[in-house]
Amino acid sequence: MGQLEGRVAVITGAGDGIGAGIARVFAREGARVVIGEINRDTGAAMADELGDTASFIPTDVGKRAECEAMVEHAVSTFGGIDILVNNAWGGGRVSRVEHKTDDLMQGGLDVGFLGPFWTMVAAHSHMAPAGYGRIINMCSLNGVNAHMGTVEYNTAKEALRAATRTAAREWAPTGITANVICPAAVSASFRAVMERNPELVASAGANNPMGRMGDPETDIAPVALFLASEGSRYMTGNTLFVDGGGHINGSSWKPDLD
């Protein structure tokens, strides 16, 4: 306990799923947590659950001003920002590449790439002068393995991986690390896809080498904790696959897109 004592963490999409699991673990380890969440009900509920060590700010990460306001909220409320977890995703639609609209593609880029990028830049302005920072970007096997049906998501997440590596290289001398987690877990986005495509529920866990999808709090959050802690101080620019081995042999994901 106490690995993040005295640290301030900003976590986007922390009202549910992976973000909520990370928020709980970080708070237990002593961090003060800013919950950036577009859903006011779940965001406020998570802040209430965590108590005085947490603060909720309604945030649409697809809007640059709101990303910057979230970072400034952390500074004004808790005195700084030491850890940033870019986790939020706004949803998409499972369909073939040729059926994707410009709006769907732009929405994916706004939320999945530009939002995290804007937030990283805003956080950098506080982390670099302090000589310390931990940036953790949640990306996806969807992009690595080229999952069918989700090109807007895949594209945004792979762009974010590239940006993370570049930031890691450029910011390494300042004491900021930047790493990626590609999880396989029962997240809010995963549940939404399964609800719309119930025929995929049985295959999701069966196709995983460990035979199950991960739990946000007990499987994914501990790895985020490691990347946020002093234990990862000599790691930057890495992608960690926290996926039960799902990346080993590529993807057997083949939804019926007709």
C-alpha cells in the first residue's frame, strides 16, 4: 500500500470499466484522483465512492478546451499532476471499412487520438518543470491485430501508440515516462459491443489463451499501477500487452459484417 502516496493522477473515462478499476487501485495506493468523465452520473458516483481523495470534472475528451480544463482542475484542486491515464473512448460502430462515414472516422480520431494528445501536452506543461511525470495511454489489440469492423478505433489507437513513443523519446530527459497498455478486459466499450453483437459473447473469452477476458480492477489496474509507480522509472516508450496472451497468435475475431 502507498506506492502513489502524495501523487496526483488524472484518469479519463474513470466512471466505469477499466478507468474505474484504475481509479480504485490508485486511490487505495495513496493517490489523489481526478476523474475526467463525460457521463455525469457515473463520474460523480465514482468520486463519491473514493471520497475526499477524488474529484470529478465533467469532460468530453473530444474537445481540446475540456481536456485542458481537466488538467488545470487537477492543479487547482490538488496542487499538480503527476500521473495521466488516457483511457476514455466514445464508442463507434462495427461495420466494414467501406461503410465508415467521415463523421465516424473523425469522431474516433477526436476521442481516441487527439483528446489524449491534447491532454498529454497540457500535462507536460506541469510535469516537465517538476521533473516528474507518468503518462499511461490505453491502446488496443484491435489496432495491433487489425480487428475487423472497427477501423475508426483501430486507427485512433495506433496513432496514439505512435505519439506515445515519440513523446517518450522527446520527454525522457525531463523525467516524464510515457507507456502504453493494450488490455483485453470487460470494459464499458467491450460490453457495448457485446450488447449490439450478442453472437460474439461466447467467442470473446474462448479465443483468449487464458480462456477469459480480464477484470479491469484485478487484472489491468495493477499493471497501470506499476507504470505509475517508481518501479517503472527506467521504462518508457513501451507497449505492454495485458491481454491473457491474446496478442501471441493474432486475432481470430471475425464478426459477421453483412
